[in-house]
Amino acid sequence: MIVKKIFNFLIWPVLIVAFFSCDELPCEDEDGVQANLTFHIIERGSLSDTLIDSLTIIMLTDTLPTQGLFYQSKTNSVQFPLSIHSDTTSVVFLYKDSIADTINFYHDRFMNLPSHACGFTTFFDISKVNTSSNKLDSAWVSKNIVEYGELENVKIYF
């Protein structure tokens, strides 16, 4: 009888809490892990956000174009995946006036297991970013770990 009371008062609550705490969260993002870039301009010593009109982003793999992302309306940020096959990702920004800039991301890749239901995913650690200077001034890595979410990883300066 004492064992039944102990079971009812101690074990059942523990089992109920354990059951509900094991509820799996859905996978973070169906688009996968993406680098988040924001656009800024430095004018007269002050930094402000800027909008880019009609931007096409071409992903390069071994210097061959593989994918194009098109932003037709004005935007102050873009998101795209980094290469899971190489420690360098190169992209071309093609502007409305047919001028282009190349941005090279140098990064390490590492596997992460967000949940057993979702499986492994690749996260990135950006060490350096180089840019051409047709319209771009420079780039700065503000958050080097690229993971799920919309936090800014790189500031692009015009």
C-alpha cells in the first residue's frame, strides 16, 4: 500500500513531466542555414543602412555560376547558403546598372545536431571576407558563426 502511494505521489508526476519535456521541436528552418548580410553606407563620418535596388546574386562554384538569387525590389539585407563542399564561398553581386562585385567568404564548416528528428546540419565559422571594389567599399564580419536565425553575420559597406 505504501509503495502504491509513493508511486502515485512521486513517480506519476515525474513520468508526466518527463513525457511532456521530450516533445521534439520542429526543424529550425526548411531553407537551411544561411548567411545574413546587411547593407550600409558611410557618409560624412556616419554609418546608416542603405537599400540596394534590383540585385542579382550569382553563387560561384569553381568559378562557374551555379545559382542565381534575384531581389527585384529594394532591399537592405540578403540571405544565402554558404558552400558545404568547400571552405570558400564566392558570390557575384550584379547590380541594376550591370556593374558587378565579387565577395569571397572564407569559412570553416562543422556539423551540428539540432535534434534527432531533424538530423545533422552544417554550421559555418566565417574567418574572413574579401570584396572587389566596383561599388563595394568593404565588408566586416559582425557574427562569425552562421547558424539558424536572422542575426546579421556580415556588414557590407558601399
